[in-house]
Amino acid sequence: MRSDETQPVSSLAGFEVFVAAHECRLRQALTAAVGVERGREAAADAFAYAWEHWDRVAGMANPAGYLFVLGRERQRRRFGSRLARPVFDVGPDHPDPWCEPALAAQLARLSDRERLVVMLVNGFEWSLSEVAELMGVSKSTVQTHAERGMQKLRAGMGVTA
């Protein structure tokens, strides 16, 4: 089906602008929340939903935050308890680890919020304000999760300041 059959041209242009502005960051957030492969799937699902419901999504105060929650929850429904530990395939047997191999296991031990905040702030260089907006919480809440998460990571990996 051609795009002009499903959405008006102005709506298509608005959707394209939204995707260009938010696709990378939404994928980063979902990867941090549910793991690499599932995060990519969740982002694709979220943008497919956004396209199908663009008139509604475009009018939201925080459409990226809404799509983040939607993508994460759809993955949780799909995988249930198997999603409890996101998969970050960087263990010692990985042929080309992109980070310290012990980090993946320690990230999996953090709470969902701590892991999300630590990865977005420290791994993807998001500001506290950007994470707070995505999560729909205050900047101080994000700061607290970042500090606790980093403290747990340091302790779990035996790193001292």
C-alpha cells in the first residue's frame, strides 16, 4: 500500500520528521531497557504503532516517552519472565566485546530503572533532563537512580574510587 493511501501528505511529513528526530534515541532507550536485539524489535514495533496511530501520537505531550513505554511493555508481554534479565551479549566468549565483559552481568543485576538511567546517561551520554522527560519523572529522581546504579556497578565489579 502506498503511504499516500494511509496518511495525508502533511501527516507523512510530520511522521518522517519525528522518526528522524527520535529513532536513534528511542532505540538506545529500548536497548537499555530490554537488551540489544529485543530493543531493536521494540523500537520497530513502537514506530509501526506510531505510524498506524500517527494522528493520536502526534498530539501527545511526550510521544517519544509514550512509544518507549509501549515498546518496552509489548516486549514484556511477549517474553514475560524471560525479559527479566536483558541480554547484552558481551561476555568473555563474545568474539569482539564492545565493553568490559564483566559489565553485562553487573548491568543485569541493576533494577530496571537504574540500568536504564545508567546506560542512557553514562553509555549514550543523555542528559539527566532528557532521561527524566523520557521516563516521565523528575530530574532529581534520575540523578538518584544514576548514583545508586553506578555505586552498585562499582561495588559489583570491585572498582574503587
